[in-house]
Amino acid sequence: MKHLARFAATTLFVAGTAGAAQPSSRNGEHDFDFEVGHWATHVKRLQHPLTGSQTWVEYDGTTDVRSVLNGKGVLLELTMDGAAGHFEGLSLRLYNPESHQWSLNFANAASGVIATPTIGEFKDGRGEFYDQETLSGRAILVRFVISGISKNSVHFEQAFSDDGGKTWETNWIADDTRKS
């Protein structure tokens, strides 16, 4: 029980909602404007996260991103192929004007289910988004980071933690380059 309380407290702290913290007054409604367009993507995915595995698989594909809901949302479609096969995914990113945070909602076409959204915001040109999920029956934290943002490129990393955020294992790395 003590571990669960620490885990819940860590989750609240990590997500930036601990205690009576005030939401940011920064309007981040246009944080994802940079991403609208057509991108070539290169992805490295750790095949078996949090198992000690060091086996990575690589994919190449395209990401198409468009603005929805009068700019308060972004819809991303990802299609890629690699040694591990074909992959299709969809991400709906929605801005909450009350909390000034984004929810990133992802669905893999193979499962047909929207995963638990990661929630977060951008600060100093870097987006950090967190959630709590289960992996093989264990509670884990998920961190999704967007960095290296420029007009023609962007870097994404996802990591898992099974120790309440003390350590993180990166399991998804994507580098996108804008297509002309």
C-alpha cells in the first residue's frame, strides 16, 4: 500500500497537478501548429520494453498532420514499414484551455483501441506529457517528450518507468523531417 501511495503521489507530481498548484497562464493553443503538414518519419522501437531487452526494430514511413476543431486540436496519421512489419497509428492531440495542457490520444490500427492519453504542456520549446498505464500487469509511468522542434524537423521519445519515475527506459524514438 505504501508503494501505491508513493506511486500515486509521483504520478501527480510528474503530471504537474500536485496539491493546489495553479495551472499555467500561458496560452498553448498553438503549440502544435509547427507540426501541421507532411513528414517523413524514421522510428526506432524497443521490441520488449522493461524486460532488459536491447533489441530495437526500425521503421520508415510518413506522418500527415492537420489542424482540427478550429485549431484546438491536431490529428496525426502515421504509416510506416520495417523489419517488424507494417504499422498504422493515429494521434488526436487536444488542447484544454482551462488547464492550458494538451492530451495526446493514440490508437494503433492493429488494436483498434485508444490508449490512455498522455497529458502535459510545452515549456521552453520542449513538450513533456505523462500518464500511468499497465504493462504485463504492472503499473508503469509513461513519459512522451517532443524536442528539437524546428520548421523542418522534430524529435520524439517515449520512455517507461516501473519504479515510480526514478529511472526511465526509452522505448520509442522518432525523427521527423518535413517533406517539401
